[in-house]
Amino acid sequence: MDWTERLTQIRNDLDRLARFPTVSEILLRYLQVVYEHLENCPPYAEPLLTAFEALVSYELWHHKATTKLSSSQELQMRYLVPLGVEMRTALLKLVQKLERIPAYSPDEIVVRELLKAHCYYQLGELEATINCLEEAIRHGATHPLIYFALGYNRHRFALTEYARWEPVGQKLVVTDKDAFERLLRQALEDFRNGLSYSGREPMDARLHFWIGMVHEMLGEQNEAINSYQRAREIDPENYGEEVQQRLRHLQIVDENSSLQPPPPPAELREETTPIKPISETELESFRKALSEIETVSDLLRRMGGSSKGKEPLEGN
């Protein structure tokens, strides 16, 4: 197939990917942004086209497997951990190849860096993810979704590197206040940079909601309330109930006169899972956990496997 035919095949594969119930809207839109930049690349950028084909094939395989597992009556850890290890190995090989691909035009650099960012994110390498997203933005990846991805990853990096969840006291303990706050301030800037000129695009509601979340974590309640209300105003259908919950939480905090952070993301909660086959009573909770997993790194951690796979050999 020539360049145009291969692009058409990728478009068809993205449509196929959209039909899997485990695929998030954010992933689909992210891959669409990569595709749009790839369309602007010259045909000599064939290695990037091949890499994108490989990533889309990986996602099709990944979501076919997780969809099948989530509907299985025999969902067991002995299936999940090997799946996670296979996924990690595939991503390690792909990101190693991407590191070696030369890129010349701005669009080529954007495609390469966004593909790398996706791989590193799935592998749980948040600092590398952030670096790739910054490089993509420097070369013209100015879609609001990319700014959202950058802010989200800074926020997640702050939580995982400079804070810990205290199960006994049910509170977030910041271990490096300066680094924690610096990353959250940068995340706020990223989210604001993603806002559209009109201020009423669908992504704007998501960005305002996350601006509110970060302000709440910083103890800036008035700013958080304003951002939450803005998100609800733009998209009441998707953010009405969620904003109401956040506002109720802030009201309780205010009445108690002691600031508590928002409920932490799953990556901060230490979880243990049984090493025996899953019983009937445990089946539904594991299906729920599977549906909430964002990355390969999450899957291995939640299911009790090692997040460190064997590094691929040079030339693979």
C-alpha cells in the first residue's frame, strides 16, 4: 500500500478502536490529534507511519483482550498479569524504536513525541511523558487536548512523587511542599493554555474542572469554586453532578474550618489483591477495577504483578 492507502487504513482502524467499550474518549481524541499531524508529514516519514500503525495495532489488541477479560466468567489473575507483562514488553520495544527515528519537520517531531508520550504514559514513566508532551507543544502541538494531557500528567506526577495517601488518617501527606506546589502551578498554566478563544468548547469544561481540582488541592477554595461553576455552566450534562459533589465537599470543609484535599486518585491508594483465583463474590469488584485501569503500569500494580518488565534488547 502507498502512503495514502495506509493513512486510510489507520483511519479505519481508529474507527474500529472506537467500538470497544474499554476505550476512553481521551485516548481516541489523542490518537486523532496524532493522525492529523501525520497527514501533514511528507511520505519520506514512513518510519513514523509504521510506528503509528504499530501503536494502533497494539491498542486494538489491548482493548480486544481487556474487553474479553472483563466479560469473562473466569477472570483470574493468572490471565491478567501475563497480559500486562506482554503489553509492557510491546510498549518498551515500540518506544525504543521511536527514540531512534529521525524527525525533521515540525509535524514529524510532533508525531514522534506524541507517540513516545503515549508509550511512556502507559508504562508509568510520567517524567518522560511530560518531557515528550513539552517537546511536541514546542513544535506546534497546540490542540487543547495536548495541553490537558500535559497538565494531567504534571498533576499525577506531583501526587505520585511528592505526596502519599495516609489510609489511617484518610488524608494526603505532602512530602515535598515546594516541588508539589510547583508542579501543580505548572499544571494550572497548562490547563489555562488549553482553553479556547471562545471559552465554550467541549474541552473547556474539562479544563475548567481540572483547574478547579488543582486549586482545591492548593487550598484555594474561591478559585476552585469559580472554576467548577464555569465547567458546569459550559457542560451541565457531563459536569453538573460531579461539580455539585465537589461544591458539597468544599462546603463541608468550610464548615469544619479544616482544609481536606480532594479524594486522591487510585494510584495513591495502596491496594493488595489475592494471589488465588478470583471467587464469584470477588468477580464483580475485579471487573470494576479492570474498567478503571488507565495504564499498563496501573494494571500490573492493581493485579499484584511487577511493573518492571525485562528491557528489550537493542535491535528488537
